[in-house]
Amino acid sequence: MMTDLTNLTVAQIRDGHRAGDFSAVEVAEAFNANVAGAKALNAFIVETPDHAIAAAKAADADRAAGTLKPLSGVPIGMKDLFCTNGVQTTAASHMLEGFVPRYESTVSQKLWDAGAGMLGKLNLDQFAMGSSNETSYFGNVISPWRRKDGGNAALAPGGSSGGSSSAIAARLCPAATGTDTGGSIRQPAAFTGISGIKPTYGRCSRWGIVAFASSLDQAGPMARDVRDCAIMLENMAGFDPKDATSLNLPVPNWEAALSSDLKGKTVGIPKEYRLDGIDPDIDAMWDAGIAMLKDAGANVVEISLPHTKYALPAYYIIAPAEASSNLARYDGVRYGLRDLPQGAGLQDMYAATRADGFGPEVKRRIMIGTYVLSAGFYDAYYTQAQKVRTLIARDFEQAFASCDVILAPTAPSAAFGLGEKMADPLAMYLNDVFAVPASLAGLPAMSVPAALNREGLPLGLQIIGKAFDEQGVLNAGLAIEERAGFTARAEKWW
Amino acid sequence: MMSDYRVQGETGEWEVVIGLEVHAQVTSNAKLFSGAATAFGAEPNTQVSLVDAAMPGMLPVPNRECIRQAVRTGMAIDAQINKWSRFDRKNYFYADLPQGYQISQLYHPLVGEGSLMIEADEKAGIPEAKRIGIERIHVEQDAGKLMHDQHPTMSYVDLNRSGVALMEIVSRPDMRSPAEAGAYVRKLRSILRYVGSCDGNMEEGSMRADVNVSVRKPGKEFGTRTETKNVNSVRFVMAVIEGEAKRQVALIESGGTVVQETRLYDPDRNETRSMRSKEDAHDYRYFPDPDLLPLELDDAFLAECRESLPELPDAKRARYLAAGISAYNADVLTAEVESALWFDALLETGAKPVAAANWVTSELFGALNRLGKSFADCPVTPAQAGELLGLVADGTISGTIAKQVFEKMLESGDGAAAIVEREGLKQTSDTGAIEAEIAKVLAANADKVEQYKAGKEALFGFFVGQTMKAMQGRANPQVVNELLKKALG
């Protein structure tokens, strides 16, 4: 019997297709079948099997013609925050239900240009606001993982890129796009035992991605391993004149330069990330990670990021402030939902449309953001938060004077059960405590699976790098990946 | 000497304090943050990009030409150019504002402190030239336009203007009369048009003013001001100030207080009415636009902006005055960039400045008025006019004949020399011919000759006129003068 094609990584699919071991159409069909059979996970908002097949046919033709592209034959999942021409794009909101863009985001266009096909639009937290995927208007995504306690509690796949993480972990797609504003790639990757990298702010164009918090939003890949992340990122990154914050830098050949030999490299361990009362499994995984990097030849030093404790409060001022303004365009006037009660005026239309179109978490953040920007509070909140942000960036700069990369846990816990934290937004926000500082500083950071906890759930280690040094991050990630030997996968129950 | 404009109240005289915020549409083919076109009068919603419509995921990218025009404008008013500036979002909901915010510059404007001169105009009550301070110029997006007449119960929106670049030019509260404010707007408009950064077309809305007015007893503290929005002509600006000052004085003198508020001007009734008071003013929640990096200008860019500036109205006026041109003519010639450029081209032909200025401001302006034309479609070229003035200067034709020749030039489009030649209009200094006509004139007016000789010297002009008439205007007036004096002994 033939290998199950859906167990292959992006690199294996690419190379196997190139070698003629299988056709791209076979790959697409295999993944389409997995997608169709996994409705219970609710990972997709829209399935696009035809798109995947069409790209696969083109890939097979390209192979015959000898004109293969970097991602020929590779079907992927697209987070439903990326606008896709002719395919509904909702940001998992009622507000944009039925909205079909007539344009393609820069990142998704690059992926299609590289030969990739689309299996569907992946579910997420509404407008990327959430850490558990429970804020989606289209129902929460369920993680394929379950605790080894005999119970069948549905677990959160992380968020906001929870459709991406769940789909990859369940072999519904070999790789997917994610976006990360305060951990939305890294935390779901950690929760589901996969890898994901948020590159330096500006590496990937934000053009065509539904905005959450502009100064923080950054697209990145999620995949099964580090090499696949490198391959995907190479085909997502690049200067875009349509995004004023895009980095005008060449895209390195990250895959070719992958190396797990860390001799001569120094790894910083931030002492402020040792939180009191943290899950001992997390601490143990972190210590194991330190040992792995030493084994790879790295020198390990303790570093200090003194303003870490202010990062989360600053993030939860800046991100909602930007969101409150970015989401003002959803007003019922030009596209998306419009609620126009009988005899209503403009203000009534705004109120009805936005009350109906946004979910509770989105409303909460709009209200927080509106509050912190309002007259009389601006200096106390927004200005202060921006100062903190500057200090946090300076913390990292100073730390990187004595190390090349920083190693920390990705999240303070393993995946939690759906519904466990919805009643307490602050507890939910705390999930991002390790992820947020790198976002505020715009630094590249990735999560790689490193261990299972005592409940049999995956845990992720986070590597934070210097600005523009995705290579250093990927290489340290690779060193962990090779040593952690993480091969666990969720047993199929769906 | 300060302006003596005063509002007469029951309690005495009141002084008016005026500041203006002028919104000027930047001349540019594309909008401030998108590539969409900006032409006036296009069909609704035909000049709208995805960015202007604020579609999901769309991002603004600054248009360098708009920035360049604002910088050049700043240089033209001798303002400080800020090499580091930043865009802020001004947040409010309205159907003509697709993003839900206007991208503007509150905290760090592109252009800082500058000023411009308004000239003395005694007739208008401006006794001497006055410098008006300009606090800042920042660039920002225009909004779209609501259309209320397209549907019985609904309003439509036209986004053609949405995202068009505006300069907001904020004056100091330095003006003290409607005339000063009018002169300020005209001068600012003139400078913008010289620089080419705004077409100054107030009817099409390319320039409009928010008028801030307060009153006080002369020399006392500033009073509370009101702001009348979107006033779109010089005349209306002056009317708003006059009316608003009177309203405020009457209000205060009847025991009321002026409230800080936004008002609207109704040109049909020539009055302002309250739009909203400070209490219900929007909280715009300004904050730096996170989609845009700070704007940093380098020295090469600034140098290019400076080098590209044309000679500006004040410099031009000074040059004209130095050439002996009257202040009145200099003002008239420099007010509009088209007339000034046309006049400069005329000077290039070698025309004598004073005679040329007189001719342009009387003959040419008159002809354009009559024909309903402007310098943009002027029926004669500076070269043709230079040829005509040259014929006067070298004595080939008289000023009187020049008028006839000019008329024929306008009718036929032919050159002055050709017309003079063809029609035989050359001025004559032929003393014999002139003496013969003088003799006839004196003979026919023997009574007047008597009176002249008896001391009524004013009659000399009459004899000159009669002789010129007899010569059909072709006699050299100087020669006629000399010969007449001789003949009249």
C-alpha cells in the first residue's frame, strides 16, 4: 500500500512530486479527503477542494514541462484573515459573512505564484482576537489532541490561528498561513505540537490581511517542522510597495542555510520568564531545551529583560487601541453586514450593524481601545504603553549584546479545555505572557514542539531572535527539533 | 498703524480677532495615500481605489508628490520644514469617511511656523502692509461627499474626493478686519497658485476656509471664539466675519456669553448658525497611524523642493517696483500667476516696464474683460504685444494709433507692424504736412486763437487735439506741440 500522502511534510511532498513518486493531484485529493472527513474539528470556514485540485493539475503540468515552482504540488490552508480573490473572507466574523474580495492578499498571491494550492479558509478567533478560537462566529475549532485522562474534554487549539494549528496537527494540510499579533502563531503551534514562526515585523506584507493591530500584525507560516516553516516563509516574505511598513530587504534562502550546529552561538535565558507558580512541566521542558541547545554546541547565559512584566498590560492597551480604529471601517455602509432597522438613521445603522456584527471579545477590545485613546486618558494609557514598548525593545537590544537567540517557553501552560477560560478574559490574556514581548519589539520568534506534559499534551519552546535574523531562530529551532525527537501525534477520534 | 476696523456696540467699540484655517487641495494626479485619480467633476465613485473605499486589509502608502507640494508651499511662506513628521488618525464615524478615521497630522505637522505679507490697501482699510503669522501646515485626507437628492429616503455617497490630499494651513489670530482676512486669503491663494501646489479654485472646493472669530474691547484679552466651517469664497469669508462679530457683540452686550462652537454659514441668508457646541464636540481619539512610518525628509529632497520654487509674488512685486512700475500696477500684475508670467514674458521682448505695465493693466485687461477671456486663453502673445509696444516706443505710431492697431490685432490676429504698414498708420514727423494742417486749424478757429493770445492758455490742448484729428492721429504729438507753439508765437 502506498504511503499516506497526508503524513508527508511540505519538503517531502515537494521532493516526492519532483521525483515523480506521486502526482500533485493525488496529494490534493488525499488532503481534500482528510478535510472533508474532519468536520468535527471545525477547522475550516470554507473548503476549496477545487482550488487545490486546479493548482495540483498545474503542478503536474509544470513537472511534465520541467517548469516546477518552489511549492508546486503542495496544498496548504489559508487563515481566513487573508483576503482571497473570489473566495469568501470573513475574519471569522458575522460582520464579514458573505464578503467575497475582488483582490488577493500579497502573501497568498505569493504562495499561489509559488505553485501552492488552497485547501480552504481556516477558522480563527474573530478578527484574530483570542487565544482559544472560541471567539469565532462560526463556532470554535477543536484541537485533535485529547488529555490522557480517559476524558473526552474538547481542548482549545490555541488562537488566534487555531484553525491552522488544528488542521496541521490533524493532517488536514501540511502547512498553513497564520498571523501573529501577540502570539497567534506561536501559542496555537505550541498547543498542537507543530512549528510556527512569526518573522521580523515587516518581512511579510500586511496588504490584504484583515487588520487587527497594524503595528503588531505579522503573517508567518505554520507547519509540521522547522524546514517546512523555512520553505513556506521564503515564499511568503518580501518587500511590498503597497505596505508602507514592509521591509525593503532581500529574502534570504533560509532553507538552504538551515544548520543545527550552534557552535559559537550564545543562547540567552531570560530570568524574568521564570514565573512563580508556573506549571512544573513547563519548567522541566525549558530546562530540557537548554540542555539540547548546549548539546548542539551553544553557550548558554542568563539574561535580563527587566520590563517583561509590563509587556502584557502595554500590549492590551496598544493592540485594542489600534483595533478600535482599524475596525471602524465595518460600519454597514459599503460592504459586509448592514442592519438597517425600519426608519433608522445613520447612527442607528452603525449601532445595529456593529452590535450584531461583532462578537463579545471584539466589542470588549473596541471598547478598551476607544477608552485608552479618549481625551483625558490618552497620556495615562496609550502614551505610557508606547514608552513601555520602547523600553521592552531596548531590553531586547541590550540582551542581544550578549546572546544570539533567546530561549523561553511559548506559553505558560498546555492546551486548556474549551470553555475553561472564557469567563475570565484576564486569565485568557495571560496565555500570551511569553509571546507578547517579541511582538512588541517586532522580533522574529518561533515555537517548536519540545515535549508532552503529564497529560500527554504537547508543549512548545519559543526561540526569539534579533531583528532580521530568522535564520538564527530557525537554526536553534532545528537543533531542538532534532534532539527533542517529538513524534507524538493526536490519535484520530474525529 | 493698526487696523482701525471696529464694531460699534452700545458699550463702545469692539475689536475683531480673526484666525483662518484654510484647506487647500494639493495639485496632484493621485490621492494622498492611493493611486486613484483626483480630477474634478468625474461621475460619482469612478475615482475610488480599494484603499479609498477602506476595503478590508487595504493600506495607505504616502504619495511623494503630495508631500513635495506641501513642503514647497511651506518654503514659499518662509516656514520651518520639519524633516521628521508623522501621520495621526482622527477617529470619527460618518458615512463619507470610509476608514472611520481621517489620516491627518496633529502632533508632528510637516510644516511649522511661517508667515505671509498682505499689502497696504487704504481703500479697503488696510493702512499699511502687515505680516500675518502662519502656525503650521499639515497634510491630510479629504472625505467623500454625501448626496441627499438621489433617493427619497436614503442618502448616497460619492467617494471620488475620499483620500484626496489637502493642506491645512493654519494662521495665527493675527487679522483684525474682514478686509485683512480677505487680503490674507487672496494672498495665500496667489502664493499657492505661483507654487503650483493648489489650483485655488474656490468654486470647485479646492480651497475653503474655517473662520475663527472673536471680539474684545481694544487691547483686552482675547474673547471666546467661534469657528465657522467650510466657507468657500473670499466674499463669504468677509461676510462671515462681519456678521459673526456683530452677532457676538450684540450677544455680549445683551448679557449673554459667546460659547465656543462650530457654526455653519448660509450664503443665501448671509448668516451663520450653530452646528455643535464644545460640549458635544467629537472626541477624535487622535493617535499615530500605525500603518505608516514617520515621514523623514532628506536634504537632497528639500534642496530639490527649494530649487523648484518659482519667483514668488512678493519678490516679483519688489522687482516691478524697482523698475518704476506703480504700486497699484505691481499689485494688479502680480496678483495672479498667469498675468505675472505673461507680463514677465512681455518684458523679455524688451518692452519698457512702465509703459508695458500701463498697457497691460489698461488695454489688455480691458480687452480680456470685454472678450470674456483670461491670460490662459489670451488672444495675443507677449511677443505680439512686445511688437506693438515697440512701435510706440520708437515713435512709429502714437499711443492713440496703438489702440486702433491693438483692436485690429484682436480682430485679425495679424502682427502690429503688418497692420501699421497695411493701413498706413505710421506716425509722421513730416513738418510740412503738419504745418499745413496747423495753418488750416488756426484759420478755422480764429476766435479761439484770439482768446489764446489773450491769455487763455488752456486752449493749447484744443489746438493739439484738432491738429491730431486732422492728421488722423498719425502725427507725432511732440512735433505737433513744437510746431503749434511756434505758429501761435
